[in-house]
Amino acid sequence: MPQPQNKLIEKVIREIEHLPTLPQVVTKLLAMADSAKVNAVDLSKEMDQSLSAKVLKVANSAYYGGRAVRKVNSVHRAIVIIGFDAVKEIILTTSFFHTFQDTKEIEALQPLWQHSLECALVAKRLAWVYRYEAMDEAYLGGLIHDIGKLVIQQHFPDQSRLINNKNNGEVENLDREQEILGMTHAEIGGRMAEQWNFPEALVEAIAHHHDEKWQLNPNLGRILFYADRFVSGLIDFHRMLELFTQAGMRFPLNWHLDELKKVEEIFREEMKKAASILNNSPASQ
Ligand SMILES: [Fe+2]
Ligand SMILES: [Fe+2]
């Protein structure tokens, strides 16, 4: 006879299989990342009216709006002014939040969205610093690394309460999740990424985002691991760079103190950007 916990794992897996699929635009966008020929017109064609409206709202928000002299009123113009990559990120982020918009406790989700978005922006910058080419992977990894927590919170409220009660105030405790649910939020996130057909390196990095010694793709694994710790306030900027160096990953050798200060400033800007995007995302409406 199966153990009750095995039954629970089966239920967790079944729930994951029935979770929402990502909008088609995200899948197309990720495929587009590989094509050098994609232009602003192609991208704007892929967007429906409500997504275009959201992109324009973010493009005119405090963070991005400052770059345009006049109000940005077409997606095409938004792409020209704030850049293809920025628009792509806005689409990925708003689509992702929109996918989970129907969930009951939108307010309660704000800290998780904020954390995820900060992690995405910092992971992308770390990918840039350490020349990890697939910056989209790093960004998406940050955005969805903790999605397993949402699944636990929404679909297993009793177990979620039990995990949190036993956590003694810690935000994450993988042992408790394993003990109570038979799976951790990281594993659940990996499964969701797999279901969304994300690249294998990304699926694995999400499933192991709490494993400092993850070896399958150590570059992406470390980027996600340290981005998460940095935005959680567990390590500061200099300590983070030091840990990358210790792990054998080097930032450009011609960077000295001045350059490092500038990079640190860029990381801070990214955190501000997160707040700006979030305040204009569907999750906040
Ligand atoms: Fe996590
Ligand atoms: Fe996290």
C-alpha cells in the first residue's frame, strides 16, 4: 500500500500538470531570442491589445518614462526608445504575472513578485558581468525560481501553513517542505519550467537554485544562486563578486574600483526598476 506522503507527491505532480500554461507570446518571444532578424514590427505584431497597453504603461512609468521626451504611445515607439530587450523583458514579466493573476490573494503575492523580479534583473546583470551569453535564461530563471512557493501556497494551504509555522521565521526551509510535502519549492519550480518547455539548463538551474555546488551548468546555477541571496539581503555586492571569483568566475580584469562602483550602481538601479515595473504590472491592478 502506498505511503500517504507518496500520495501527496502524486497530488503535487498532478496539480503542477494542471497549472496554467504560459501565453503563446512568451513562447514566441523566447524563440525569437535566437533569431537575429527579428525587429520591432515583428515583435509588436505578436502582442494583443491588452499586452500592448501594459507595455505602454510600463514604458511610461517612472523608471522608463524619463527616457522619452514625449509620452510613449505606440509599442513600436516604445521599442525604439527603451530598446528591444527592455520591451521583451516587460512582455515576459507582465505575461508571467498575468498568468497567475486569477489567484485569490493578489496582495499577498506582492513580496514574492518583488523578490522574483529583483532576482531576474540582478541575474541578468550578473550574466552580463560574467559573460553568460543566454541573458534571457538568467532573467527568466530569476523571474520563476520561486514559483514553487506559489504552487504550495495556493494549492496546498494546510501544508503551507504547517511549513511556515515550523520555519521559525525563516523565509525558506527546504527540509520542512521535503518533510511535509515530499518535494521542495525548487523542485516544483523545475517541474513547472519543464512543463513550459524551457531550456534544460534553465529547468535544472531552477530546480537546484538552493544548491551552491550545482555542477551541471555551474555558470547559470551560480548566477541564480547568488542573485537570489543578494536580493534577499544575505550577501552584499562585494561579497557576491568575491564568491564568484572564489568559484573561478572572473569579471573583466580591467575593472578597477571606479568601474566596480559603477556596476554596483547599475545593480541598485535594477532594484529601482523592479519597483517601477511592479507598480505598473497587472499584479498591482
Ligand atoms: Fe527559493
Ligand atoms: Fe528566492
